[in-house]
Amino acid sequence: MANTKSAKKAVRQIARRTAVNRQRRSKLRTFVRKVEEAILSGDQTAARNALSVAEPILMRAAQKGIVHKNTASRKVSRLTASVAALAKQA
């Protein structure tokens, strides 16, 4: 248990930051899942719209340190390629 005043404050800050990061990560996963579901359903316009919403959320998460920037870029790249492949199939 934290003994000093500064350690107690640090514990409060970490708890607050953890809660915010958990919420951001959950939001990120939700929007990525929406894109993936639209791709699986074969709905091209829904997939494109979902990707346009998910991409800034992914990049913002990278900026905030929720995910690594290369991870975010890789996810955006793969989702974009999947949506493009869906357009070619139609």
C-alpha cells in the first residue's frame, strides 16, 4: 500500500488513466469489429463507411499510446485492403 502523499496521488492518477485507456481500447475494438462485420456481410458501402469512421479512431489511439503506431497503421492497411477486395468482387 502507498505510504507517502505522492505515492497515494500516483495511485489515484494511475487508476484514472487506466479507466480512460480501457474505455478508449474498448471503443477502438468496437469500431474495428463493425468494419470486419460489414466486410463479412459483403456490404460494400457499409464497410467503406465503417472504415472511414474507424480509421481516425485507430490513429488517435496510436497517438494516445493505447496501441503502437505501427499496429494501428497495419490494422488500417489490412482493413482498407479488405474493403478494396470487396469492391473488386462486386
